[in-house]
Amino acid sequence: MLPILYRDERLIAIHKPSGLLVHRTVLDKHETRFAIQLLRDQIGQRVYPVHRLDKGTSGVLLFALDRDMGREMSWQFERQQVDKRYLAVVRGWPDEQGEIEHALTRRPDDLEWVGEKVDTAPQAALTRFRRLATVELPYAVDKYPHSRYALVELTPETGRRHQLRRHLKHIAHPIIGDATYGKGRHNRLFGELFGCQRLLLACVEMRFAHPVSGESVILTAPLADDFAGVVRALGWGEALPARWLASDAACTPCAPAPGTAGLP
């Protein structure tokens, strides 16, 4: 069962787990489970995605319950009227806060695979970030005897494909667990230390004006247990609001694991 965060007559939001695609895609032909189908079967009616999360990203995922509402909410997303907050664990220590303004070219998607022409010119993209906590671990992964990591809050002001992942790579602080834009050595270290193989990126909060009532809607998805366990193990629990950190999250001790020192 997909955890339902919010539901009214026109909208429904779930907590999407990491590893689940939003919908079927020709870019990942072998997948058989999709959020849109699972939720449809769970509630017994059609749902309409109004935005998307990458397969590896967990957190708030919003659907409309009819086509008209789908168009209304998609319009809000396209015009950057929806406030989204993400948490990520990144390599290194970025500045305490800042902006990443870096245009992004279109990534291949289903439209190109079915023959529809798309604009491949770079698109303006802006991400704001705030560093919440840091840690230095006694493991030599790159050329240094220790490895540094940080917990950051990310606010995308635009909605380009893979924007957060590509922007963090652009400033040399890739997200841990990112097999496409990250570094395998650091990803493997987190797998060895914490048993965590996922992308450490989650949409923890979303705010928007309800198209019908005009009232502010705030959706919150606490970190999934695997992500929260890493946060707690690194001593970062106090850096987050309680609403973003599940109280029953597993806590894996941050202790040396066999074969992790000086990973190749």
C-alpha cells in the first residue's frame, strides 16, 4: 500500500518510495510497477500525475483525480507556483547557502523515443540551497585521508529534468547514491557503512494554493526509514524539523565496516 499523505475530492498525494517509477517509460522497459497504476488500484479510480519524481527520489508525489484538476495543477507547476523542499546528502561541504543558476539541456525522455521533436536548447534553471549539517568520516575514498559529507536543503525554482542532481554535480557536490551524476566510490562507502544503496534525495515538503478553495495546502513527507537512518547515524537528527524526520527511523551505527577503509 502506498502511504497517502493527503486526499480530497480533487487531489491526492502519496509518499513515493525510492525505486518506484511514477509511470511506464520506454527508458526503463523492464519495470513492471508504477506509482500511477498502484495508486489507481489502491483507491479504485483513475489518477493523473501533475509532476514527477525521479525513480530514486522519495517523498511527496501529487496526483489529480480528474483531468480538469490535472490541468490546473500542472499549470501551477509550470509557472513555478508550487514551493518544493528537498533534502539531500552530498559529497563535500558546500557553502552555507547559495544559488545554482546553470542552464540545462533537455535530457532524453519518452517524447524523443516516440519520435516527437523537442527543443534541445539549454533551459534556464535555478536551485537555491542551504547547508544544514556536515560530517567528516575517517575513510580515504579519494586522495584525502578523510571523507566529507553534508546534509542540504534544496529549493528548485524551476523544474528541469534531473535538475537537482545535475546542479549538485555542477558545483562538485554530487548527491550520494546517484549512479548517473555521482561518484561510485562514495556511493559504495555509504552502502558498506549504512547498508544504504538508494539515492539520498527526498521531497519532504510541498506548498501550493488549492485551485478550488484558494487555501494554502502544505504536504509533508518525513524521510523514509533508510534515509532517516543515515541522517541519525551521522548525528544530523537535531538539524531537521521533527516533521521531516520520522521518529521510528532505523539508526545504523556509524562504525567501521569490514573492507571500507581506503575504498578503491
